[in-house]
Amino acid sequence: MLQILEQPKLNTQNPIAMFSFVSLFFLILAIVVLPLSFVVVNQGTVAVITVFGKYQRLLMPGLNFKIPFIEAVFRRISIQSRSIELEFQAITADQANVNFKAMLVYSVMNQQEETIKNVAFKFMDERSFMQALIRTIEGTIRALVATKRQAEILGLRSEIVVSVKEHIDNTLESWGYHLIDLQLNDIAFDEAIMRSMAQIVASNNLKAAAENEGQALLITKTKAAEADGNAIRIAAEAEKVAAQLRGQGVALFREEVAKGMAESAKVMKDNQLDASLILFSMWTEAIKHFAEQGKGNVIFLDGSTEGMDQTMKQLMALQQQENLKKIADKK
């Protein structure tokens, strides 16, 4: 009896249990599968989808659908600009060590499918790409520096940047990247070289200062000499003018004296007096002038009758010569 009563109970509950089990299975499957079917790609990023390891397609920024368990996100590639800092050493042609500090700015060339495929599959991982990029830039700069001398390096900053861009652009494009900018922030030599360069600069500054001081001294001396020459020339011209004026004054004085003597002689002649008295008066006036203006205390004169007669004859002879000269000038 018990077995007959329990059999119908099992038949009524079995379909419900099976339905519950199937529903639970699909619910769990949906919970697991649905999150795997949607992919969110951030702005500035592109996702590369592969099917069983083979490239399939690209996912652009936003919410994307993929086939779960079949399609997989192989790699997310940023198309934004990136920067890295480099520090390395190079050797010049004259065996001087040069330390460089540089900053490199680069980015994915574009969002085209072939470019993204190159970026995704050209290198094993990001680390390999960075190593290849850094070694390529360092090698290009070292090759250029090796052809230059130490004294030329500091003035070749822009030339180094241009040369690196020319050599590396094609290589980066084949990898799917583009070099935006390269800046050489610091170029330094070893400490010993820096000290010697500082000494050279200091000696050059001292040399320039000495040359400037010499030029200034030369200009000062030249100007002083020019001033002295101008002063001498002005003094000479003034002396010349003064001498001319003195000569003119003496000539006028003599002319006036001659006129006075001529008038005096005429007056004495009209009064029947001897003209030699004029010469005697002049002689006495000269002696008086010597006594007043002379610095000595003694005047030696020949006061004898013969001496005075001889002096008077000499004065009269001078007067006659002066008269004959005037007559000759008039002719």
C-alpha cells in the first residue's frame, strides 16, 4: 500500500525539479557569459581582438560586444602622446666623455588598422619596444657625436635634434609610431673637462678685459696727445699772431719815432740848431731807462769826450742809414 501511494507523488514533482534545474543553469550561464560578452574601451585607447590567437578586428572607444570564450582582447593600445627621459653618455672624436639628458615625446602614428596591427604585433611587449626605441636614439646621437670635437658639441644642440629626427622617423613609422619632439635638456662633460673649460673661459675673459683696457688706455693716450697737439698748435698760432702784433707794434713805434725825430729835426733846423742834440737826448733817455729797468746795480759808460763824440757819430750814422732806406723804399 505504501508503494502504491508514493509512486504518483514522484511523478508530479519530477518536471518541476527539472525546470528549476534548467532555469538555474541558464541563469548561472547568463551571469557568467554576459560580463564576458561586453568590453569597455576607454577614450584614447584601441583594443585589439584575436580569435584563437589570430588577429580579428579592432574595438574603438566605448561599449563593444565580443563573442565570449572565442574572441579575446589581445592588447589595449594607447594612442595618446607619451614621453620618456633618457640619460646616456657619448664620446667625441677627441675622446671626451659627454653626458646627455634628453626627453622624448612620441605617439602612435594614427588609428588606421595596419598601424595598430604594427604596434600590437611588431614587438613582444611594451618593454621590448621601449628598449629598442631608447637604444636606437642613443645610437644615433653617439654616432653623430663621435664625428665631432669637444669644442663643437655645445653649439650643436639643434643639429643633433634634427639629425636624430631624420634618422629615426622612418624606423618609428615602420613600427607604427611617430616622433613628436626630442629635447636635449642637458649636455655636460666630465668634471675635469668642465674645470678646464671654465679656466679657458676665465682666461678668455681676462684676455678680453686686458684688450679692452689696452684699447681704453690707447684711446686715452691718443686723445691726450691730440689735446696736447691741439694746445701746442693753438699756442703756436697765438704766439704767431702775438709776434705779428708785436712786430706791427714795433714797426708803428719806429715809424712814430722817426716821424717825431723828423719833425724835431725840422724844427731845430728852422731854428738853426744842431740836430745832434736830438740824438744826445735819446742817448740820455736810454741811459735813464737802463738805470730804471735794469736789475744790476752798476752801469758802465764811457763818459769821456771822445766816447761821447764816437757815440754821437754812431747814432748819426744810424740815422743816416734809416733815412737812406726810406728813400730807397719810396723809389
